[in-house]
Amino acid sequence: MRPASSYRLDTDGIHDMGGMHGFGAVVVPGSDATYHEGWEPRVFALSLLIGIEKLGQGSRRAIREEMQPDDYLRATYYERWLWSAEQSLLRKGTIADGEVDGWVERLRSGEEAPRRDDPGQARRVVASLSPVRPLGQARDPRFSVGDPVHVKRMRPAGHTRCPRYVRGATGIVQRVQGVDAFPDIGPYQGPHEPVYAVAFCSDDLFGASEEGSWTVMLDLFDSYLEPA
């Protein structure tokens, strides 16, 4: 196979790697752990806080997907989140260029990390974390539990939450999850539309395997689907 650096990164860039070959095993020892270092949940919380409290500027498409492909591949999952958080704060002017480096030096010299307790802010963040809204706040769902659906074949020009390995496949709707903002516009600022949990057979997606067949479950937006 070609090395990762030789892949052409056009409409489906390195930031949307689903189904691309040459990047090693998907499941590796320890990959089922949510966090591997103590700083990682703090970065996750910081990223959520920046968005909810509007401390930064830009979106995933406008920031993380501008990360250079080589840097993206070298970085761990939460290193990418950390890079995006810093860039977002810089663009909004919440922090100044070089300010993070100054904090790092002070902490290395033994200065105690600052703390802040803000119960009101904590309540706002928790209240905003519902992943999808109940039905009734967008158009009625086109599909019901048990319906076969076909994922459209497409090559989006920008951000998408439809993995390339499932495009063109047929699955069965297992649940109507609710509605959420369509992520391909904005992202996460588009119109709200139904989201479905769709089950696929692994053989249909990846071919037969010595490991046997298993079910692949994906949450997919209405715009990605058509009747099978």
C-alpha cells in the first residue's frame, strides 16, 4: 500500500479518514479507554466550554480541518482538540499570541495552576449538552424503525459526518434518535433534521472476514439517506 503521506487529500481530506487504507489497525490495545492521560479530559472540557460560552471563533471545519495533514497524523486525538482550542481562542482575541507559551513556562517553574469556581457557568454548560433535541422541532422523520435505507454516494466539498465507508450501503433503521443541527452546513449551524440509528452488516461494508460478521451502528442525518 502507499504510505499515508502519498494520499491525495482533496474533497475527503485527512480529517475524514473513514474507510481509507494504509493507516494501520482501527482497534488496538487500549483503544477502548476514553482517556489515556490526565490532561485529556481537561482539554475535552475546555473545548466544550469555549464553544458554549462563545470564548472562541471558528468551527471544526474552520479550524481543526485546517490543521496540516502531517501534523494531524502525528497528533493524538486530544492533541488535535488542544490545537483547535488554542487556535479558536486566538482568533477571537480571548488570548494573545505567545500567551500559552508563557503559561507553560510559569507552570514549569513551579507556579500553581489557577483555579476558578463558577457554579452558574457549570449549570449553563451541563444544560447545553443534550446531543439531540426531541422530535417536533424539525420536519417529521421520513423513515421509521425497521425501514431499509440507502446511504447516498457523495463526495462532499467540505465537512461531513457521513463516513465514506458507509456511502452506497444499505442498512436498517433501528431508532429515530431525535433531531439535531445538520453538521455539513456551518457546521452545526444548519437546519435541524431527523437523526436515525442505522444498522449495517459488516460484510456489506468491508467484505467477509475470518472474524465473522458483526453489526455496525451509525447515527446518520436524514440528508444522507434515501429509501432503499
